[in-house]
Amino acid sequence: MKRTITHLADGRELIYFDRRDDADRGAVDRRPLDPRPVASELRYDPLTEEWIAMAGHRQTRTFMPPPDQCPLCPSSETRASEIPASDYDVVVFENRFPSFSGNFGTYADAGGLSEVRPGVGRCEVVCFTSDHSSSFSQLSDEQVELVMEAWADRTAELSAIEGVEQVFCFENRGEEIGITLTHPHGQIYAYPYVTPRTRLQLDAASRHRGGNLFADVLAAERAAGVRVVAENELWTAFVPAAARWPFEVHLYPRRQAPDLAALTEEERATFAPLYTSVLRALDGLFGVAMPYIAAWHQAPVRWRRDLAYLHMELFSIRRAPGKLKYLAGSESAMGAFVNDVLPEEAARMLRSQIDH
Ligand SMILES: [Zn+2]
């Protein structure tokens, strides 16, 4: 794998991850770009003890451009995109409209009981392939491994930025989820705090008696078997017993690892075929491309790393053909989920779609 760091016209970093050592990465971005926006402002909610990022500049971001104007496709003779090269394997670059960045402005006291601080951190875009009409489920094992190398590299680098407390690699897929670009891509957020969900999970892990909480959950799901969707020698994919979403699959490595950077080559290689077969099973459920969120849960940079257990939580908001699960009153206002699909039934449906 060859890694090449370059910069875009407005100074943002762009990194190529190439399979071939002789890839030419000399192309230069000459677009007249506006200066980069300042970092968002973080405000503290004393009632829930959560930080909320105010990122007004994101309102102006690119929304559903026509395919010939896709900013994630390679550049051509006649059109310059975000990627100056005429082709690429995997590319990562700093988001033009980031929720978090190192570009501070001035932040005034908001009044009330809210503390205010700058949204330190970084937001990156990961292009999984140069093929506009592909999807993660269609990537070759080799390509998935290259994406995983990019995730691991970014996790290690972003974790080293001063003020960053957690690195989150994820993919939003489908218009129903709210994506604004259809080109196969994901994002990476480097947060200046430990996210609420991770805090809850690790607080629970710290109170758990016995072995590691996540390892015990995995062992119990493997023993129960009814919700296991697919498995190989190093990974297990299962629907959690208390799934929140109509179709939700968690993928755990057999071995406890804190983050993607800690995975072995063999663990990366065995994740690829298992994950893409689960994604294809999702798409096979109703014969339509399923909207989904794929979320890597990684250990925070310096808090309770020994209790954390790298895993992916993948879920879809589609509960039936033509029907979406919306976060309505109970979920949005109270955080109390009601799931319309029994997890054992969801697992059975997904298993029947797994290609062996
Ligand atoms: Zn594209």
C-alpha cells in the first residue's frame, strides 16, 4: 500500500491510498475555492451533560448535484472535482463543511447555564471507490481491505491531534438517511469529547461483573445462536437481543481490540467477505437498496480503553417495502425505542439472504 499526502487549493489535506507503488499523484488542485469556514461552536447541555455542535456554515453544503458534477468522482480534462487525480483506489480528504476543525474563530459566552468552547477536531470524507455507481456491498475483498487500512491510518493519526477524544468512522447510505451525495463514501469524525453512546456503553462495561461486557455479550449471542446472521473464524455478525432498529446487525471480532488500528492483517482480511455478504443480505430483504448507517464503535483516545471492544453497529430504518421507521415522539423526545420487528425474525430473514 502506498500513501501520498497532498493539499487542495484551500489548504485542506487529501491523502491517496493506492494498491500500486507507482501510482502518479502529482495532479494539483487549481480551483478558486473560498477560504475554509471556522470550526463550529460547542455548547454544553447541563440537563443531559452532552455537547451540541452549532455548525451554521453547513447549511450551504453541496446538495444532490447531478452525476456529472459529483465532487467525489475523479477530475477530468473538463471538470475539477475534490479529487485532482484522474483515477484513484481509495482517497481521504478533509471535509469542506466540517462540524469540527482546527480553524478557530471567536466564541462568545452564550449566557444561560451553557458553557461554550470551540469545536476542535477534524472531519474527513473517505471515498471507497472511484466508481460512482458502485456501493460498499459490491467492493472486492481487496478493496475493502484497502478501505480498512485507510480507516486504521486515519484512526491513529486523528487520535494524535491535541484535543481529540474519540474517532468515529461511519457510512450513511441512501437518500432516506439524508445523504447529500450518492457516490460511495463514508465519513470520519474526530470529536473533542467522548460521545454520549460510547460513554453509556463504557459506563455499563465498568459496572459489569465477570469478563469484559462486550466479550460476554458476544459469547452469549454465539451460544444462543438464534440471532446469529453469519460467522467466520474471526468475526460474528448478529442481531442484538434488544435491537432498536427494524434491521440491526452488530459485527464483532472474536478478539478484543480497542480500535481499527489494532486489527491484524488477518482480521481485516476476514472482515471483508463477511461484511459485504451482510450488506448484500440487507439489500436482498426487499429487493431494493436498503438505506443504512454503518457505525464503527472504537475506544476513546484516553478513557476506558481497556474496557472498550471495537465493533460495528449496522442498522437500517427500512422496516418493510415502502415503509420507513421514523424517530417519532417516544424515540426523539424520550430516547425510548419501540421496534416493530422481532430481532429473532430479523435474523432469520437476513440469514435466508446470506450467499454461501
Ligand atoms: Zn461520483
